[in-house]
Amino acid sequence: MDGLVSCLQSGRFLLVVDNLESLLTAEGQWSSEFYGDFFSAWLELGSNSTILVTTREKPDLRGMEWLDLTGLSITEGANLLAELGIQGNLAEFSALVGGYPLLLKLVADLLKDEYPQDPHLERLTALGLGNLQQLLTDERVKGVHRRQTVVIVAVLEAMVARLSPQQRHFWQRLSVFRPAFDSEAASYLVQEGPETLVPSNVGGLGGQNDLRTVETELRKLVKCSLLQEFLQDNRRYFDFQPVVREYACYGAADLTEAHHQAIAFYRSIAEPNPQSKQAVEPYLEIFHHCCELGEYGTAFDVIREVDTFLTLRGFYTVRVDTYSRLVTAWEKAGLRDHWQYGAALTSLGNAYFSLGEYQRAIAFHQQSLEIERKIGNKKGEAASLGGLGNAYRSLGEYQRAIAFHQQSLEIAREIGDRQGEAGSLNNLGNAYRSLGKYQRAITFHQQSLEISREIGDRRGEAASLGNLGSAYNALGEYQRAIAFHQQYLDIAREVGDRQGEAASLGGLGSSYFSLGEYQRAMTFDQQHLDIAREIGDRQGEANSLGNFGIFYNLLGEYQRAIAFYQQSLEIKRKMRDRQGEANSLGNFGNAYLLLGEYQQAIAFYQQQLDIAREIGDRRGEANALGNLGNAYLLLGEDQRAIAFHQQHLDIAREIGHRQGEAIAWFNLGLALKELQRAADALGAFRNARQLYQAMELESIVQNCDNEINALSAPISPSPPPTLWQRIRQILRRFWRWISHLFH
């Protein structure tokens, strides 16, 4: 030992000690005094040389600097698979296995052996290796490790073999935890008490000492590389590497009691009426453990406790995940004819609706409608019909939407559900507002308001006031709209509805912007944004950021607008909100159009169009076609512009969207005017005027009159405009068209 230390001191060497755990006993002591003496002397004397140690279990050596190898990052794992010639969703697979390098390599070797011409990750399912447990235990997933041909499970077993039976049992029970856990959570998983983890002569455990003992045992598992440890807010937390967790579950005999104890822990920390995502987490974990136990009815009750929060704060993908799990389980068990199954289908439909996936929403609402009718649940039937109406309205099928909402209204009245009646009336008002029939919409919203006030439903009252504000804003009665939005705001603050408060502030911002009070509008929208971020309302945050983009776009600060659109787009994509993504892409196109980058604008409009067609959003499709028409008009491709505006017009007529039809006629008038087709342009402007007049949008009627008067006036001889003058004229007209979107 002295000679080795002297040698290392005599020069600059690198000494690598691999698999150090093989030099330790099961109790973590040195198997030979030589090794302990050597490392102690080395740490005391030091030198210019370096010792590099790899080990699955850390020895008790103070002064060593340890680097935990937690696996490759998702990107690194994906890069490794790519370098090994594997195809498919590499990042997803890397995340599945926690970046475990050996498993990544063994899977790559297997795929290349079995499918040398097409080593795609999708092939794993055909090989019967579709989940992590199969990958760990199947003998085909093997390779050379430490000069031996092994399967992954053998490598993991070598790591676990050094545990005592009590430690192994404790470790396996801990694997039921999905998120990181602390010693308090782990203490619930000790079957009889912490004393079972330590020699019987320790004794005297209780209270805080119990948690200290549990934490000591957890840190022993960290030293054995069977858990990971990190500090957060001055507390130690522990977690599993995915592959290690899967093996722990695989080797456990029965984890039923562990799941029950995990539920007990999460119930002990769950807050009533949670108001933050962090406070909701215990409910989601209780839901998970109930599902693991097959107690799906209880799981349904648990998720319903936080369903309103998840909806209001925009956690739609969480709702999809939870309700999908319930629906799948009940379908597998053949348990479909009960109200919880129907309600879960309705909730799934509503979640997909919020994500902009309207066809999927319709499919689930249709299923729930059939179940509710079969079991005679009239209230559930009305809810399903309302969900169908909302989805078809978003797809631009307004008459179909109205038919569903009318059926929902009739059922609500039949069973005396006054709150449901008010909701159906509000939905009908929204559908008629989409048709540009604002007075009729106002009538429905007013009826809804009266019922909500009659039954004391303050939140329903606030929703009706907000809808009335939006309807009057569309009519150009901005002061009246402001009055309704202010009442909405007052009630939201009174009842503590933070999302409603944010929405009403957004409504006030829109009205003040329409009045030309831009700074006041932006102040309201900033408050909207601040609250949305505070409460975790991602949908509200994305919408507010998009509004800021529109504000700056119209103020001529295009790069600033683009920055806000980018933030909004990223949130929409994370939420998988396809309609919101399409709208953001359209906003990008508007910004680049006004920057004069027409081809870039067209690229964004084309993406907007593709998504609208993909999800069946007819109104969104029409808007994208209109945007493309304006872009080609600015490029001087007048005939192409007319073709797009004609398609816009056809769809608007088909779906009964009067405002869209009016915009299409107005834009056709601009394009026809550029082609010197004065008579046709005059007819187009008159058609637009007639529609705007019917909608009582007097300010836009004046725009039409200006164009009609200009075409009707005698033409004085003048030289043809230059290209730059022509573009400036079209831009001014385009600005006028943009302003229509805010009425």
C-alpha cells in the first residue's frame, strides 16, 4: 500500500478503479483492510495524480467528490440511438427508459439484428416488447456487460442483491410513488415501523426519530444507486430512475397494501378546495393509486373534486389523461351502463373541445349521449347535447350547434334544471353571435342572466354579463360593453373567481382597444396576463399574449408583436390546442404581411389553413383563405387573390357566418377594384354594406360607403399609380380590413 501511494506521488498518473462495490461487503465495509487503508492514506497525503472510481455503492470515505450518473438526457439518449442507426420517436423512447445507456444500446442491437433494413422503434411492439417491463426481462434484449452476456434484469439484480430482505421489501414498496417523495411520505410505506429496517438493539424510536431512521435508510438506498436524491427548499427528496423503478415493481410480490398506504399519505396532506397546481397534486396521486387498485369509482369521485380547478386553469391534458384511464378501464371490464362512465365520456369531450380537437370531442359527446339516453339520465343527456353544440359551433356548423343547444334547453326545462337552462341559453346566445345575429344573441344572454340572478348563481350571472359585453362590443356599442364587463369583473372579484376576473379584464381591454384607447387597453390586458400567470391559467395566458401581439401589430411594432405571438404559440402547442395554434400562425402571418415579407406571411397562412382543414374548423379555414387572398393581393397576383376570397365567401355562406361573408365581399371588392373591374367591385362593396347594415355595424357600413362613393365618383384623368403608390393604397385598405376584426 505504501509503495502504491509513493508511486502515485512520484509523478502524474490516472488510476481508474472500476466496480468499487465489488470490494465492499454486504454491510458496506471493506472486504480487505488494504483497500480501506489505501484510500484513507491517499485522501490524507494527496498528490498530483488522480483516482477515478466507478461504483454502484458509495463507500464511507470523506473527502471524495462524487458525481451521480443519472442516465443520459432525453436529447443525449436520442442522439445515441440516432448514431446507432435507429429510427422512430427517439426522444420519447429515451425518456421512457430514463436515458439508461446500456438498455438503449441493447435495444438498438436487437432491432438491427431483427430488422437490419428498417430498425424502427415501432418494431418493438411486433416483437412483444411494447413496454418497459418487457424490455427489462426479455432474454432477447441482451448484450455483453462486464465481459458477460446478460439481460438487463440480471444487471439490476446485481444492484439489489446486496440489500437485506427488509431493505429490499421497503425499496419495492417505495416504487409505488410516482413523483419524488420525502422521508415523511416514505414512513407510510414502512409496513410495521422504522425499527424493522435496523438491528433490534437500536430501540427507542418514535416521533422525529422515526423520520430520521427512515431518511437514513433512504440514503443507504441512494448509496446503492437504487434511489436518486436531491435537495429542494432545504428538504431531501428521493426518486427512482425509470428503469430501476420498473424493476422494483416487477420484483415485488404484492403492492396492494403499499398503494393503500400511499393513499393514506396523500389524503393526510391534501387541502380542501385546492387553488394551485401544487395543491392539486395529492388528488392526482390518490386518483392514480385508486386506479392501480382497480377502485375506479373512487378514482372518479376523487378527480371530480378538482375537475373545476383543472378546467378553469387550463390543465386540459391532465383531464384527458385521467378520464381516458377511467373510460378505458370501464370499457375493458364491460361496465358501460352507469352514470359515471357517461360523465367521464362527457368530461373527455369537454377536455378535447378545450384543446381544439373538435372531432374527437364530438365522438366522445356522441358516445356519452347514447349512454345517458340508454340509462335514462336526462341531466347527463342535456350536458352531452350542450357539448355537441359547442363543438359544432367551433367547427362553424352553427345551425347544427343551435339544434343541439335547443334540445339541451328543452330537457333542462323539462326536468326543472334552472342552472342548466341558463347555461343552454348562454350557449344559444354564443351560437347566434357567431352567426352575426347579435340582437338575438343578446336576447338569449339576457334570459340567461335573469335566471342566474333568480336562482342566486353568481358565477352564471357573471358569465351572462361577460357574454352581453362581447355581444355589444361586436355591435360597436363599446361603452355599453364596458359597463357589462365591469359588472362581470365586480362579481368575479366578489366570489373570488380569479379566472373570471382575468377574463373580464380581457374583455375590458378589447372594448377600450376598439375605442382607440390603446394604453388603457394594454393596462387591462397586462392585469389579465398577470392573473393568468399567477393562477396557472395557461389558456388565459396564451390568449393575453396573443392580444398583446395584436396590439403591437396594429401600433406598427411588428417585431414586438412577433415576440408575443411566439410566446402564445408555444403555450398553445404545449397544450395541444390545435385551433389556438392555427390562430397564432395566422397572427404571425399578419405581422409578416405588414412587414412586407409576403412569402413568409403566406407560409404561415398556409400552415393555418392546413390545421383548420385537419381539425374540420370551417370558420378557421375561411379565415385562412381570406388571409391568403390579402397576401396575394399585396403581391400583385390579383386573380389568385380573387380565387382565395371567393373560397372564403363560399364557406362563409355555407356555414351561415354573416360577418365572414361581409368581410369576403369587402375583400373581393378591393381585389376587383385593383383589376379595374369597377362595376363588379361596386357590387361586392354593396353586398358587404347590406350585410353590415343588417348586423347594425354602422362604423363598418361607413367604410363600405367610402369605397362605393369613390367608385361612383367621376374619374378624372391622371397618370397610372406607381408600384409603390399601389402597394401603399392596398396597405391602407388592408389596415381598414384589419380593423373589422375588432368589432
